[in-house]
Amino acid sequence: MPADESPPPSDGSDELDEQVDFDEIRDVLDTAAHDVGHEDIASFVTDLLVETIEDPPEAPPEPSDETRYSFREAAFDGDYDEAAGRVTKAAAAVTPRKLGTLDFWGLSPSSSADPDALAVLTALPGVRHTDDELAGEIRATVETVAALADLYSTPVVEAVLTDVEGHKMVERRDGHYLWFWLSEDRFDRAMARLPSAVAAAVERDELRDVNESE
């Protein structure tokens, strides 16, 4: 019986060779490697992968639908510090963004009216504690934000709460001004957590990007 002389089944490599010009690809890589000072393709590709992993390109910023709102002492008739603390906690509670860093300074330990809240902050690493001031840059959590908000009644507490990407969420300045950033639906949820007199004093600032710095 004559031997089967039919060609062996193809693994597809011949068809791939016909579709892709590997020599051309190799020439392009070789040229690119030499243009940036590499002797061979292997070292060029390795450095390119390492650079991409260690320093990935930044993703383009996503459009923000958030608005900046303000709560100023001049617009509120009542205990402003206590109300500002409530606004801070309400905004932090409803935001869809992940809490990142809580940076604060100007807090007077000797004037603190809430020893429990003060104890929460002083126990944390990254908090600088002197006889005259408590300051720090710490990881923000619901507990640490609430603790700091409960200490707004000390003479001057300044604070900036940011998300994990470093964008502002809440900012308090000079003991007289508070800003926070929320989308409209989240804003309504935050206001529902506040007494009507406090919510009525919150003002909508002009529309701006959440990444904008003051």
C-alpha cells in the first residue's frame, strides 16, 4: 500500500507569515531601539515595559458633574462652628468618592470642647501635637472626619479633605468659611441630613471642576 504522501496538517504559521511581515516589524523595532540609544531590541522592549509599569501614562480626567457649595459664617445665624461640623459630616457621608487624606492645622488642644474627638486624632500617627497646636496629614476615614468636625469650635481649625486622587472634597478656612463639592443628587441627600436652618444657609457657587485649586 503506497505511503500517504499528503502534506502534514498546517499549524497556521505559514498563513501567519504571509499575513504579517515580521521582518518589517523587526526593522521598525530595531530602528526605534537605536534612536533612543539601545544596542538591541530586547533591551529596548524591556526598558519600555518597565517604564510603562512603573510610570503608567495618566488617564485623561473624567468630566465632573460636581458643583462647589459654600457655607459661610456670615450667611448663618446660629452656632456656626457646630453647624459647619454637621455640614462637613453630611458631605463626607454621601460622597461617592473614596476618602483619601485629611490635612488639618490650627487646632488648639487646650481649647478643645470635645476630649473624645481630640483623643481620636492625637492617637494617630502623622499627627503633630504641641501645647499650642494639633496638626497633621492623616488618612481620612469617616471617624477621623467626624472627630475633626466635632472640634471646629476650637479657635481656628483649618482643614482640607481630599479623595484618593488628591481632589478636594471639603475645605474649611479661617474658621469662617467652608466649601464642599458634590453632584446635585448627592447634594440633596446631604441637605436632607441637616436642620432646615443650616441647609438654607448653604449656597451654590458657580459650576467648576472638582480638580480646581483655590
